[in-house]
Amino acid sequence: MLKYYKEFFSQYEYASLLQTLTLIGFILVFVTIFIKVIKRPKGYYKDNESAALDLEPEENEKNNTK
């Protein structure tokens, strides 16, 4: 079954060029995200580290679980 997909996705003009450009773009996006995260100062994410996970107050949760 995989050979049918392979034939379908490789039967257009410039298939290898477009697939290569897509792969390079995909890698560049993740490398850019990685570099941006690494370049942040050490304490940049301190506020987010201690943030609450739920936006609702705890009282509403206690009332909803009976």
C-alpha cells in the first residue's frame, strides 16, 4: 500500500526539489525555535514556571466534583 502513496507523491514535476525545500524549511523552523529558546536569559521563564495550570479558581473545582 505504501508504494501507491510513493507513486502518487512523486509523479509531479520538480517533486524532489519541492520535497527537499519543504524538509529544509521544516528543519529551519525548529532550529530557529531552539535557538530563540536557548538565547533567553536563565530567569526568563521563572514567572511561567510557577504559574497556575488552571484558570478557574479551586473553589469551582471543589463544587463541580461531588
